[in-house]
Amino acid sequence: MIKIIDGKKYDTKKAEELHSWSNIGSVNSISDFGYYEETLHMTKNGAFFLSGVGGASSPYSEPVSGGRGAGEDIRPITEAEAMTWLERHDGEEILLSRFADHIKEA
């Protein structure tokens, strides 16, 4: 998937995939309206973005005639947002390998 946002091209095929997550455990199946999955990417220039796909009740739903349907999108995020996303979605390995200089012992 490719999307141009504010004059910058985000390409899921060219960016590095850092971590993926889905809510499959909290819904019945991939065909559930609330299902969605996200992947955190980093471009060669160090920009972070999420690519996602989901059902009609997901954050990735799109307008269709008379309501909402499944959809997909790319959303640029900051480095801080990427770290928060990883903390919330079991991304400890990536946090420790990519963001070690931002992590302190408790």
C-alpha cells in the first residue's frame, strides 16, 4: 500500500516492518466487524507509520453507501507515538533493540 501525506510517500513494501498486532483474541474471527490489524513501519529516512486494515466497526472502516465497510489506511506517527504503540502491543523486543537509549531501569 502506498499513501502520500503532506508531500511524503509512505510505502509498506519499501519500509521496514517493525512489529504487527491484531485484536483477533478479543473478537470472534477475522470476519468480525470489529477486527483490525496494524503494522508499525519505519522508512529508510527514519519516519514511523502504521498501516492497518479492519472491519466495518474498526478504526480502519471506510464510508460506503448507507454506512461503514471494511477499509485500510496508513497513518504517520512520531517516534514517541511509535514507542507508546509498542508498549501497548507487546513490542518489548523492538523497544529494547531500537529504542534502548530511551529506556531506563525501573
